[in-house]
Amino acid sequence: MGEFCQESFEVLKVDKRDFLSTTLEDELRVDKLCGDLLHRFYCESMEAGLSPEAATALAGAADYFVRDFVVSIKMRSIFDERPGLVRQFAGNWYIVNTMEPLAAEIEGFLAGIKGFYRFLHGHQLISLKFLQAIEAACAQLDYYSGRIDSFWEISGDGYLAWEKECSLKD
């Protein structure tokens, strides 16, 4: 695995309260904590047999969702077990904030999200029920692909109706 990852892992100790942010300073601190968790996910993925390239792709996809969307845009803890974030990310935010949104790219993000939340569940950091909700949301690739198609078909003032179907508002 190289010197970037430890050969054997100590027990993962996480205080979920540390992942709450209310200020910009908190957001930067939480971003660092998430980065550390994502690094651990990357290393454990390689320990489980993934190539460095595959582990990098998986962790990078999870990173984009976790740090850019959940922490920065939604201002939520990654341990907040309210469902709907994956759907908001893949069915709205990614599409609107990407020059050329592609279903294949969403599929890569969903694989990273699913893998990362399996990792969190494996360390007893999220419930099985929440993991199952994440996995179900990640399995809806046809829905997200349809959202991309319908986005390109928007005309006139149709954006509001498109956004309302899969709103970023909680």
C-alpha cells in the first residue's frame, strides 16, 4: 500500500459531534476531518484489494459528495441520517453545477458514495437503515439520467418546475 497508508489500522475513533459546523472556521475544521476519514476509506479500500487507481477513483467520488456538497453546500454533518442528500446531489446539484453532466459520471460518484457509507457503517458510524437508504438512492441511475435529459429540455421558465421535482430545499 505504500507509505501513504498504514499497514495495519488502529480502531477508528470518531466523535460525531466534531463534524458539526456553524461557522466558516468550523467548516474548514470539518473539511479536514472529512479528508482524514476519506483517506482512511482510501487506504482500507486498497487493503481490501482495490488497485490504487480504483481506490483513488472511489475516494475521489466520495470526496466530491462529502466535502463539496454535504459539508460545504448543505452545511450538514456526514453523520446526519436524514435521507435525500444523494438524490439532491445526483438529481439536481451535480447537474446544475457541471458543464456537461453525464450519467456515467454520476454512476462513478454513486459508487464512491455507496462505498464510503458502507465504510462508515462498517465502523458503526451510521445505522444499517441509513446505509440501506443511501444504497437505494445510489441505485436510481435511470432517474438521474432522466433528470439530465429533462434538464437539457428545459425551455422558458421551466427551470422552477424542474427544480421543484428534486429540490435542494429541505
